[in-house]
Amino acid sequence: MFAFATLIVAVYVLSMGYVYALRGRERFASFTEYLRKGWPLFAPLNCALYLMTQRRARAAILSDEAVAELKLLRENWTTFRDEALALHNAGTFEAVANPDAASFYDIGFRTFYKRGWSKFYLTWYGTTHNSAKRLCPKSVALLSQLKTMNGCMFAILPPGGQLSRHLDPFACSLRYHMGLATPNDDACFISVDGQRHSWRDGQAFLFDETFLHFVRNDTDQYRVILMGDVERPMAWPGRLFNKAYKAFMRVMVVPNTPEDARGLGNRVFERSRRFMAMGQELKRTNKARYKALKFAFNGTLALVLLGVLYLPVWLIGSLF
């Protein structure tokens, strides 16, 4: 058992060292930033998934042609544009981002609302939203023909909006972006691992969201895109893990409107709103205590996720 524990520690140290110092071109500002934003608890898992990723899908930014069936979306981009703009004109994106609505309580994208970003879910890991069927029937029909798109939404970013530098915790998918109604300007861009890429109407690309990335819209126009999680091309062990991951993500379903299904994650997150308000007040009056409590909460949540994901490994190790 001691030997197994030593092996686990060594794997952690090597995996964290690789992600922090060697992976990609964009570096964390400090090791402290890596500990806060780099999801180090999941470094061994992600490194294993990187190894299982097919060579054609290992770059930070890829052409959408890397996944052949995505051509269908590009060929019908005006259909998505028209239904997304109808939502925009009706004020739907603003309604979704209202703190009084259940749609606001989205664990995965909870920090994005600060600068005006909003979204409207079409599908999410096996769930097709009823509101999407009603308001965006043509988009839903097109997405139903794809096998590799696990979740998809319309996303909007207003003039002057931005998303701060971050990365996602799990290397289970690739992020898909297709421009629908964008500024068509290099001043509206995403930077992935130090590479800038601007959106153009009707054009699409993929990127690995576990590289450091950030977004800026330094124009006077809205940016509306189709955004989704695409199955990462991997060897069979990675695909097997993804089946378990997709089952977990189903509990994270977030509604657009009351007619939509709600996952457990959304319900729990919404019920925590009183504590969130208390946290914001504490942040205003005692920032040091706020940071300590935030670290404790996030650390506990990460440990729970860690236990769920790594339980099979520990069970195997207990046999030795």
C-alpha cells in the first residue's frame, strides 16, 4: 500500500509539473495562480486524457474540419443565426442572466455573467431543452443529426465584454465556436495558449479549453456565436471514461425557462443563493476572511469531484 501511495504522489507531482511548466506556450503568472485556476487536483487525469487524444486533435486551436460531421453546422449557419438573433431581439439572453431566474445558477459558467456574457441552451449531454424545441426548432433538428456534439448553446457577448483568463477542469471535450452575428473584426477575439483568433460570420473552429484562454470584445457590436462541447477524438480508454463523464454532466442541466428540465447541480446552486449573498457582503467587509472561506468551499467541492473520478483507482490500489 505504501508503494502504491508513493506512486500516486509521484504521478501527481509529475503531472502538475508538466501542466504548470511544460504544456503549451502560455504560462501561469505564478504557481499560486496555477493552484487557484489550473485545477491541479485533476492534473493526472487530464495528462492521461492528453496521452489518449488522437494526434490530429492535440493542438490548441483546430479547424472544425477535424471532426467531419461538423460540416453540417457550417453549411446551415444562417439557420442558427436567424434563430439566435430572434432570441436576442426578444430579450431572451437578458432574461436568462437574471439572478431571479433558475437559469442564472449555472455552476459551469457562473463567473461569466459579470461582464455581460449570456447564453441559451439548445442541448446538454443527452437533454434537449423544451424551450429550445419551441423557440429554435430548426437548430434543434440540425443538432439532432450529430453524434459528437454533447452540448450546444447560443452565446452572446456585448460591446466591451470580456471573459478573464481561465481554463476548464477536464480534458474530455473540445470547444466548438461558430460565428453567427459577430463584429467580423480582429478587435473581437479569443486568445488560446497565446494564439489570437477572431470570429467571422459563418466560420467555425475548435479549441482545447484546457489551455489558458481569454476573450475580449473591444468593438461596439454584439458577438453572437454557436458554442458547444464536441467529443474529443481519443483512443478507446478515453472514450470509455467519457461515457462516465457524460453521465455525470447530465446532473448539471441548467434550464433556460421554467418549462425546461433541471439538474441536481442547478437546484443545489440556486438554493445556495442566500449564502452567496452573504459571501458578497463578507467580500465587501472582510476580504481576507472571504478568500479563506472561498478557498475552503472550492477545495471541498474539488475533493468531492476528485473522489468520484478517482474512486476506481483507489479501489484497485487497495488490492495491492
